[in-house]
Amino acid sequence: MTDFSSLYQKYAQDVFRFAYFLSGNRADAEDIVSEAFVRAWSAPGAIRQSTVKAYLLVIARNCYRQGLRHSGRRLPLKQDISDPRLAPHDSAEQRAELEYVMRDLQQLPEVDRTALLLSAVEKFSYEQIAKTLGLSLGAVKTKIHRARLKLVQAREQRR
């Protein structure tokens, strides 16, 4: 039996970061993390310790994709609430850049975005990404390269 409290402590931030970059929305990412751990907890059989992170990220991706199918039923919340903890001048540029990157990420096809995030954020090897996404090694390298090019092009267009 797996100790889910320690699994959650160890992997929750990684799964949240992945879900946040994948969805582009903090609330959706929190829901994805919750759902991923509930599914892992209720899954039959034991989780192999060597693949726990990949297992949880695949569940998070599946939750995200399932959410896309049901997204027509949701209305977006207004995002006009400011965070009083941020220094206006010092962080305005960083926040703007992050918003641009998040918007540009959302323009990428889901599988390209997932491959890029697994590589850049989660530090998965190309082989791990290929196995996780069920793609060939060449396809993974191509998807990551093209995703990076699209992000660079989008950034250059803003300048």
C-alpha cells in the first residue's frame, strides 16, 4: 500500500506546476491536481515507485483533456482582482511577460505543449516523454523543437 500523504507532499507541487502550464488557469490546475490524486488513490493495484511522477502527470494530462471536452459548460470568471502582495513597478514587467508566455503556450497544440512542459519544466528525458505520451522519439524531438520555435516567434512578434 502506498502512503498517499507522502506522495502528495512529494509530488503535488510538480503536478500543480504541470497542470497550471498546461491549462493556463490556476483554479483549473488546482482541480486537476485534486482529481489526479483522487484517481491515483482509487486506482487498483500498486503504483510502481519508479514511475510515480510520470504516472501522476499522465493522470493530470488526462484530467485536463477530459476537462476540455466539458469546457463548453463553464463560464470564465473575471480576472480583475489584483494581488496586493505584488510590488506594482518591480513585478509588472514579469507579470506581463508571464501572461504573454501563458497565452502563447495555450496557442500550441495540446500534445506539443505537454511534450514541451515535460521537457522544460519537469526535466523528463526525450525517452521518458516518448514513453509517457506514446510517441516515437523523433516525434517528441520534433514537437518540442517546433513548440520552442513557435514561442520564440511569438515573443519576437511582440517586440
